[in-house]
Amino acid sequence: MNKRLIIPIIVLLLASMACSTRLPFMPAPTAEVFATLPPMTPTSPPATPTPTAEPALLEEFDLISPDWSEAHIITTQAIKGRVYSKLEWKDSTLKFNLQDKETYMYSFFQKPTTPNVVMETEVLPTGNVYYGIALVCRAKPDLSEWYEFRINGTLEYSVYYFNRARRDVDEKNPYIELDHGITDATRPLKNNFIRATCNGPNLILEINNQEVSNINDVTLTEGGLVGLGATSSEILPAVLNYDYLLVRRP
């Protein structure tokens, strides 16, 4: 074959081989792929734990507890500095010994409870029938407002909303009566089982397993303190002995 023809043919063959083969260190190019990532979102800081309310309480008044407040007096006819009424932990009872006229005395459990509670207690009056048993729920920590269930030895009962500002600012009676009535469920100078319920807007009072009041009020909706109290009148003494207090959820 003519050399002039052979050389171009060889050149063409080499060129075609170069197009169909690649050197080991020259990898074939690949399409660049971009991963689709979700948008960045700021990481929320860990939630700060908040104090939880006491879910339940059983106090039998065997030993003096710092969880209970000292005597808190709303009103009294006693001469200033000469109050003879006492709050005592005595004989496994919380004893309100009121020796002053028109005295309203309370003691509060100083840890908050949930808004909805059932309070149960047994109380023995040992003075005369002119006394008032008082159970309190949803009391604000500064004791400016609360709900109060009251039972008198004269067979009366009442449910109140207490607002201290009415007395301090408006010079009015701080006790707003929400319900009132007469019942023969009360045993004036014997043991009485009292149950008071604060459940949403519902306020229920039971005396010796008999429901005597069931009303609705939406003034106070948040949890707060519970408490026990006693009231006296013009005839003395008024002595109440609380055997225990059970607080539970409805």
C-alpha cells in the first residue's frame, strides 16, 4: 500500500482511539449534585421549670408545721395590743380559741394548690353556738382575695367572696355574700364533717354529707392558698378544734 495513504489512516485511527479512551487519572466528569437541606430554624432554649402546685394535702395537726401561717386577723373588737384570742396546735388539733368579740381569725397553708380542690375537715365546737367555722380556697398569696365557706352554730351557712380592697380603699364590708341559708345539717356543739369544693366556677358546701349550697362564681379562677378560720360574735367564747384537713382534686 502506498505510504502516503497509510500515514493518514494511522493518524485517523489514533485520533479515534483517543476519543474513546481516557487515562486512568482522568475520571469522567459527573454532574454536580446539590443536596436540598431543610431551612435552618433557631433552636428553642430549654423551658424553664415552673413551680408546681401542691396536688394534695393531709394535715392532722400532730406537730407544729412552718407551712402554716400564724394567726391572721381580719377584724376584732379587741383593744389594740390586748388581743386574748389564740391560735394553738393542741391535742392533735388546730384550735381557734376566740376570747375577743367580733374576731375573724385564719391560718393559711402557705404552699399554693391547684384551682380545683376539695377540702374536707372535721371540727368540734366547744365554746357556745355563736361561732363561725370558715374554710377558704383560692386565697391570693398576699391574702387580698379568696372564697370562704362559713357555717355558724346558729344553723346558718354562707359563701363569700372576700376582697380586702373594699375595706382598705372603699371603706366597705370586704365580705361579699354569694349565698346564704339555714340548714338543720349542722350539729351545733358536736363534731361536724365539712366538705367545701372549688371546681371551676362551681362552689359547693356540704355539711355532714348533706349538700346545702351549690352556686357559680367566676371572680377567682386561679389557684391559691387554702385555709381554716373561726369567727366570734358578741357572746364569748368561740372555740373550734379542727381535727384534720384533707385537700384533694375533685
